[in-house]
Amino acid sequence: MSKLVISTPDAPRAIGPYSQAIASVDLVFLSGQIALDPSTGELIEGDVEAQTRQVLANMSAVLSAAGASFERIVKTTIFLVDLGDFQRVNAIYAECFTGAPPARSTVQVSRLPRNALVEIEAIATLAAGQTERP
């Protein structure tokens, strides 16, 4: 089974021993994204809505580097520090999924890296053979 590391300077560099994403066969697995500014590596200032927008922008950059887009996402997991933010995050999330939305889980966690308020990970489909590129 082939495995291709997906990396782009348009999304934050990994802050640990992991890849931004891994493509294998016809799937791409995106690591969880928090609201880091790709140019500084720092958590952006702002509320959960601002952070959610940055998370989705980071995801878009990684998806693009993999040759995919939000339309190809089949599963997401949202991690929230406060489940009371669910509706606010959900409204922004819905802006990215105007067609058939992916399957999703949302869980509350006690803490996220860099004290972020939201983190989202995803699995998307790729065109057949896409992981075979150099």
C-alpha cells in the first residue's frame, strides 16, 4: 500500500511528529488543524468563530495540496473545548459544505494544543491513482 506525505507552506507546519496529511490509495487523512497562522505559526487571536474560519482555511490549503477540496471530504471530527460553542462553529462549518455534508462527530475536550478553542480533522477521497505521483 502506497503512502504519500502531503505538505504545504500554505498551512501551518506540524507542531509535533506528524504530517499535515497522508494520502493512501484513494483517501487523504488530514491531521487535526487548529487556528494557527501559517506565516507565523502562532494561534490567531479571536473567538471560536475566528478560530473556526482559520481552521477551515488551513484545511482548505492542505486539501488543495493533496488535489482535493471540501466537496471530497467524507468524514470530519470536530473537537471543542466548550460544547456551548457548537452552534457558532456549526454555522461557519456549514458555509464550507453547501452540498451533501460529510459524516461528522463533534466532541468536547478538556484542552487543545496551544489552548485553541476548536480543532478539526478530516478524511477525503482522491482520484484513483493520485497517490502514485512523485
